[in-house]
Amino acid sequence: MNQKNPDQKEYIKIIRKMSPEDRLKKCFELNDLTKQLFLTGLRNRFPDY
């Protein structure tokens, strides 16, 4: 499954052009987003807790 859609390829190009500092910032942003999505899913699944 090494096939990538055009959006993924473009995203990779953009990431490669970023400075290491900006890439790290993006990593933290994505980490925060993932955590928020996970917690939202838990709240939806277990609304009484």
C-alpha cells in the first residue's frame, strides 16, 4: 500500500520545504488535534463520565 493520493504528495512536498522548527511545531499541532479528537470521541461514547 505505497500508493499515495495527490493530496498526500503535495502535503509531503510542503512539509519538506518547512524548517525543522516549523516541522516540530506542526507535529505538536497535529498531536494536540489528535488528542482533542480522541477525547471528543470518548465523551461521545461515554457521556455520563
